[in-house]
Amino acid sequence: MSPTLLFGKSFQNYKSEVTNLLNHKDVQPPILLILSGPSGVGKDAVLSRMRDLEEPYHFTVTTTTRTKRNGETDGKDYIFVSQAEFRAQMEQDGFLEWAEVYGNYYGVPRNQVKTALKKGKDVIVKIDVQGAKTIKSLAPNALYIFLAPPSMDQLEKRLKERMTESPDSLKIRFETAAEEMKSAGWFDHVVINHENQLDLAVAEIQNVVKIARLKQMETPNFEII
């Protein structure tokens, strides 16, 4: 199923509210950062390390119907809901974007993004490549970062080490990842997450965000929602 955008009029009306707020010279426009990449590349590990840095980001927590894995915390890693609860939120236009991935539903809570941007906070959205493409059509001026593995062999190794997939599911994920790697070219930046060098990947993302902030100060442009 292709990811579907579910923006209502209230979100579009919100755009004018934020634009008015950003007309004040002392207010720096917030950054909307879309972090994507294939399954198993380390997106969750990168975001966990970025949280440890205590930067003033809003980390959007994705809603999902998949089963919670060992070590995951509801409300921090994901918001875990039943399929019925997910559908109810869909009907209420509760998601910025939603998609069915590997038989499970994932959605970006619209109100999280809306509220944080309105407060002037930089927002980070972790999403699969399909979802990133969907948001790109609505928010072309957001900052798009593709997190990539050093090699496909390394990615396959990481997927196997997670021990969360059946052989058939692992095969599907790896084939999907190979296709997703072909999309890296349209992202603003590609960051390689090398083995045992997580801090380097995080530092590179931090630098990309700093440069993006400087560009927005020079030429404020909030046409991202």
C-alpha cells in the first residue's frame, strides 16, 4: 500500500499562524528534519544518541501496530496501538503521513509536529523511504537526510543480528532495502553509519543541521508544511 497523506484544513490554517510568528526578527525558523534509510541501518540508535546530547529537538514518536520488541518503551520508541486504534486515528485525520510496511501500520502523529513547530522547536521525523517521498511532496524545503550502511553485506549482518525476523521476513526486508538504497540520491544529505562509529554519524547529522539553520537565518523560508 502506498503511503497516504492526511492533511486537513486545520494543518494548513496552522501554516499562517507560524508564518506570522516567524515574522519577528529575533525568532529563528525551526528546522523540519526527515531522517530516513533502509530497515536495520541504525536510525533508532542514531536518534537515541541524539537524545542523549539533550539538544532542544522534538523527536516525533511514531505510532505503530507492530509488536513491541525487547528493550523498547511505549511512548518513547514508538506509540504501540492495535489496528482498530490506528484506524480510528486515521479517520480523525490524526496522522501527518501513514503507511503499511511489512504488514504493519506506521503513522506520524500530526499534532506532535504541528505543536512543536508552532513553538519554534526543530522537529525530527524518523520515517521509511516511502513515507519520506510522500512528505517531500508537501514539504519540499524540509531537511532530508538518508542514513546508509557502509555496504549491503553490513546491512544484512545487522538485520540478522537483530534476531527479530523470520527467514522469509528477513529476505523481504533485505530486498526492500536494496530498492530503498536507490532513492538516496534525491535526499539533501547521505550519512554513512559505519560499524562501531555511531558518534561520527551523529556528529555529521548535527553539522548538517547547523548549516541548515544558518541558511534559514540568511534566507528565512518556512514553506515546509
